[in-house]
Amino acid sequence: MIPYRTRVALLAASLLLTGCGGGAAASSGHSADATPPSPTPTGMSGTPAPEVSAPAAPQRIPGLGPKTRAAVPATARQVVVVTGRGRNSPLSTVVLYHRLASGWKAGTAWPAHNALRGWTDHHTVGDLRSPVGVYGLTDAGGRLRDPGTRLPYDRSGAFTAPGTGFEGEPLAGSFDYVIAINYNREPGTSPLDWTRPLGAKRGGGIWLHVDHGGPTQGCVSIAEDAMKALLRTLDPALHPVVVMGDHASLAR
């Protein structure tokens, strides 16, 4: 029989050789050369970490109140939201939303300009404000060739913007690409058509067009690359509309 002191010395030598891991492997029935099982991911509390899933698409477009949502046609599957920074601000943001089975999916947020004096619920000629509301997007055009849109596209040299803007910036190229906003116009016609169902005093010719680096007279402008992306994405079969106004008006 091995004396007690000899057994204690052998045990101490064994622990020094194997370390804590070696000792744990022996006590659990695994050999030191065996591959240990893959560890289970744990959270801070030591419990298994939950799987991370992509956030669900919102069921409502953010920033739109009940009155604005009610004005969006049920058939619309593409909604361009133009959110003005303030009632009297010429600065805004444009986001294209797609309606999916799971909710509304937002695209890229593009910086934009609107009219010099901001927004109005009753647009008139020369007020230098953009009209608040929900309007169809059915027709496009421009000075340059069609970039690949599904919308009817009218290419014409008449899409020319001479002179300079409110901040002295050149307007050349502003109408290289345009999308007509169906405010006081006949849908299904060229953006150059000047028919005004509400009368001439209520203005018209409100477009999405290429940004020239300053406020507009009533239109909404975004960078050329954004305009081309928008033209290539909008689909008449999805009944696209634009929802536009300052953030407080849209939240109503």
C-alpha cells in the first residue's frame, strides 16, 4: 500500500503536469488528446446568446400621420417621400419606399432642395413654395436620352433651364432628367404639357429634377445619380406616388 505522504506528492505532480484543463478533461471522461466539443455561444449572463435577426419592415411609412396615410392610394406599391426640414425651409430629404408583404422597405435617403420659401397647402403662381400633398408619378422626360425607365419618357431639347438660380448657381442640366409630379396637370402627357385643370393661377410644372445646388421655384431636386436611380426603379405597374411636404405637415 502506498503511504499517505507519497500519494499526496504524486497527486500534486499530476496537477502540475496537466494543468486545470487537463484535470477537467480527465474528470469528465475525455482524454487529453481528444478534440473538445464546440463551445455554446453565451451572452453576458452565461446563457446561450439569442439569434440576431433582421429588423422587420415597418407596417407604416415613418413620419406620416393618419391624414397623410389616408391620402395614399391603396394600390400604391412605391411611395417617394419628400420630407422638408421646415415649413419655410428649402432643404428636404427624399426616400423611396417599396410596399412588401412584410411592410414598407426604405431605400437610400437623398438630400434634396424644394422651393425657396418652403411649403404651402395652397400653391399659387409665383409664391415660391412647393405644394404639400400626395400626387401620382406617371410621366417622365428630359434633355438626355432615356436612362432606362419604365415610365413614358419624352426626350426633347425643350427641357432647357437657362440662367442662374437664387444663389447664383447655373441652372444648366437641371432638366436633363425630370419626373412630372401630378399637381395641376393631366396625367399621361409629357411633362412639357401645360394643361392646368385647376386653372393657371394655381401654378403647375412641378417636377422632380436634377439638383442645381440651390432652392427651386416649386419643384423638388435631387442629384443626377439619384434621379437616374429613381427613373430606373419607378414602375407604372406599382402605381408610384410622391408624398411631399414639411415634416410637420406630413405628420398630420
